[in-house]
Amino acid sequence: MKVEIDKKEIEEKLFQMELEKAYQLIREYEKEVPADMDLISYYTVYYIYCGELEKALFYALKGVRRYPVNGDMLYNLANVYELRGELFLAGENYTKAQIVYSYIKDAKAKTLQIPEKLVALMGMMEENVKQYSGEKRKNYNEEIRRYQERYKSCFGLSEPVYRDPEQIIGKYIWVSAQEKRYVAVQKAQYSKFVEKHSWDLLHLKGELLNVEEGKAYQVNGDYKEYLLPIAVQEKNILHLFKQNEKKFVVLQRENRHFNYYKVKNGTLVDSSGLSYYGNPIPLGHDAKRKKLVLNIFVDGLSQEILNGTDFEKIMPHTYHFFKNGTICTQAYSTAEWTYPSLANYVTGLDTLHHMMFHNELEGCLPEEVPTLAEYFKEQGYVTTKMDGDWRSVPSYGHARGYDRVIYQNQVLGSKHEEMIGDTIEQLEGLKDTDHFMWICMGDLHDIADGYDLSFGVQTHLELENRVKEDIGETSVKQFSSANKIEGYKKMVYYTDKLLEGLYHYIQMNYDKNEFIVSLFADHGQGYLVPEGEHFICKERTKVAFMFAGDVQRQISDEIISTSDYVSIMNKLAGIPMKNVETTGNLPVCFGGKKEREYAMSECLHPKDVYCATFYTRENTIYFENGLPTREDGRFVLKDYKINVTDC
């Protein structure tokens, strides 16, 4: 298609302030190329020049939402905020723009003089605070402090605390632009043996809670009883609990750790030292809710090794737990690696709609779309996330909706053996609540990452399966390997053996109609892919996807996308979906009205060619572009290939 309007002419008219002519050209160009990113910039600049900052902000926000790691979009948004006098938001987006420009080695990193702008903005903030007094000055100083703290992590573009040894235990961490959480060590008995420089989320398991600081706290709510989490700054703090006419003095020996106290509604606590009071957890059940909703995320568990009778052979305990529920044999992940795939699972948005795709420039879940945990939190569930995967950390938005986040980087902690025991501990501790919980089991990644495997796996591998092989460029880009496949199957079998204890606990403590348990994966494995196969294929994207408890007994071969997960979980729990557009669909096997015609898996990755595969009942359709994807997620559609095969 020939485009009649020259974009340079639009830019010239804007530069010359011939706004009426520029607007006319923009509208005509929009009719010809409505999806061009530059249109958003043109509208933003046009409305800035017209002095219509509300409209300029609308387009600038649209640009960043659609292209979150594009320097021009971030710069435009910062410019609009600056003109509106919103200095903190201006500084945040100028900082992000500078990082992106520097990362891609764009000359604008120097020519736009963003560092000078940031210095000027800081000066304006310091001048502004002088104009206030009392509470207003205090609040503005707090805004400055928050801005400076978030600047350290580049406002979320690079948050290293979940993978580097930053001494964060006993301090606060920002999990979003508006929310910070206190980080405590999750197991207090560790503290006396912890080395001086090991108070981080590599060496220790942290517990992240919203808190109120102070020396006194009162529990007020609608329930009769609560669990009140309290951490203290110094060791050996005394708490005086005043409960009706009774008083109890309790010694909290360990600091930087939450103790949970069972208290009556109305209880007043006076503490002898600075304390951090978490939100009280209500105790009690509601017949409208399930007593337990457990999401078991098994990183990298491919359905391709669980087809037919192989499921019972490789994962016998998982098979017997889920065989009375729904097992989906045709579920496909929307992406081939964890970061975009988990964003899809918790929002129902595919990669092109959540745009969390870049392997180095970090992003955040779209604020306008509710997360799965937020749905359940709104219904009154107590929500817990226990994780070790640094691609689903709180700063990415994965703390949203969770009362409690327990995290330790998987490399040193959060291994399968610990995760199962800790999960049972959490379920037992919160048995008197209606509990929504998400856990992550990430040890299957050890095969592709080249780590030594668990003792329970090593001892069952023959030497011929342990000969030296290349690790691979990344955990995604693996070559076909019979040895890795053998180790992988042994690791899956061992994982199942560990899960047996969790399944047994659930069956002994809950009736079938009282719980929902799901087990699912984010992607398959590259070393399962036969030589010569397309990059996006079943071995990489066909994933384990099953449900137990108060669900229908069936084995379904309906085509399902992992985009459907939010809809499925809400349906099973009786929670209505909000009127928010997602790429999810409620499958017929879960009570939906219409099967999806296809499930799409795609690879949107900087410097790699864009690939997409469409899975239908009759065919598999492969698409591969001929040119690599740019850093902002765009690509030139050229020299592409399409291949169609029978299923």
C-alpha cells in the first residue's frame, strides 16, 4: 500500500507551528496508517502546542502504555507532566527515557540534555517545599524522599534487590509507585546464624508486608478474631496486649521478623520500642468462598512428556490427585519464557497487550487490568504469594492483591524441598481463613541452566546421561538433547514425589467441595524440540494445565490458551469477571459458551525475529518474520514465512 502523506511534512508543519495544517495532515495520515506509533507522538506534540495539556496527556499515556520501553514515548510523557507542574512524574519519566536512550545508544541521550532537566526539576522541588509549612511541608518532603528512593531502582526499570545481595531485610522496598512494604526475615531462628552482610533476599527468605510504624496499635474490624503480624526494630521488645479487661505482656525476642498474634477485635497493643504492625488477618470462613484456592506454578513443565499413559508413569501422585478433576491436554502458553508468560497468567493479557517482553529493561503489569490475586482479595480471601522466581517479583506488579509476599531467590533458596514444607506450614497457619495462595516451583530450570541437580535425581542418572554438553545461549535457546531430556524426566518424577506430601495434606484437611487446586506451567523446554522444528512449537509452548477439588471430572482436549487462566479460576470460585478487555476466554469445558478457534504462542524478543504459532484442532500455522525485533518491541514486517501443517 502506498502512503500518500509524507511524515516529514507533518513534522515540518509542527515545527513551524502551522497547527491547523499539521492537524489536517495527521488526520489524513491516520486514515492510511492508523497503527503507526509516530501518530501518538504527533498528537501529543500537537496538543502541547495548542495548550491542551489534558489531551496531550491522554496521548502521551497511551504511547507509554503501548510502547513502555520506547524513549520517545517516555520523553513525551515527561514533557507533558513537566508542563502540568507534576514534577515527580516528570522526573520519573525523564529518568526512564534517559535509561532507554542510553541503553540503545541513541544520540538523544546527550542532545536532549535530560540529566540537566533532572537537576533543574530537583531544584524546583526543593524550592517548592520552602513554600509549605506544617503538614503540607511534611507531606512534600515525604514525596521527595519517595522520589529519591525509587530513583535508585530507575523507577522500576532496573530493580536488582531480588537477584543481588542488597541488604534489604529490616528495611522498606517499593513494590509500586504508591506502595512500599517492610521486608522481614521469614524464619526468625535463622537470624542468630546470619553473617553480617547476608541480610538480603539471596541468603534469606523475606516476608513483605504493608505495615504501620509506631509504638501502639488497635485492631478494629468486623471479625471477632484476627492474626496481628508484628515486627520490631530492636530485639527484646515488650508488647502489652489489652484485650477487654485482660492484659497480656509478651516478649518479642527477635527483630526484623514478623510474629503473628491471635487477638480479639478491639485489642490494643502498646510496645516498648518501635514496631511494624501488619494489617490484621481476619479469622473465619464464609460459605460463599472456598477454604483453599492453591495455585501451583511449576516452571517449565511441558505437557509433551505427560501425554497419554506417560502422565501416570512420570507423575503418579499428581495424576492420582488431579484425575478426579479437570486435566487439559491442549493448553498453550502465550510466550516461550517466564517473564511474559506469567504476566499473561495473572492478567489474561497476551504479550502484545501487556508488553512485558524485554529481557533487560524491566516493566510492570498494566494498572488498569486487575490481577488474579486482586479478584480474590476483593472477595475477602487472605492472599499469600510464596515465590523464588526473579521474573515474577513484586516490582513487576506481582505483589498486587497479596496480603503477604514471601520471597527468596531460587538459586540459594525456595527450592522444591523447602517450598513444599513451607507451603504446608502456611496452609496450617492460616487454616482458619479462606486462603488464596500462589506458590512457585522452579527447580526444573536447573537442567537448562546447567546447575547440579538434587541428590534425589543425581543418584538415578546413568553416566551416559551426564556427559558434558553445552549449556546453551539461554535457558530458552537450547539444542535438542537426549541427556537433558532424561535428566528432566527424572527431575519431574522427583518433583512429583515431593508434591505427594502436599496433596496428602490437602486431602486430609479439606473436603472436595472446599478447595480448588491448579497446577500449571509457563513454557516447555527447548531441549525437547526435535532438530529442524520451528522455534515456537509444542515442545516449547504446550504446557501442563490441570485443576482439582470442586471441579468437573474430565480430560479435555479443547484448545486452551494460558490467557484463559484468570477466567477459569474466577469461574471455579464463583467470582464475576470485571468489564475489562483481555485476551482470555472461558473454555466450554469450564462452562464457557464457545471454544476458541486457536491458541497463539509468540516470541517477541529484542534482536530476535518475531515468531508466532497458531494451534487449531486441524492445523498448526507457523509464522516467522524475516527481520529482528527492535528494542521497543516493533519490527519491520518483511521476508516473512508461513507454514501450515496438520496436527
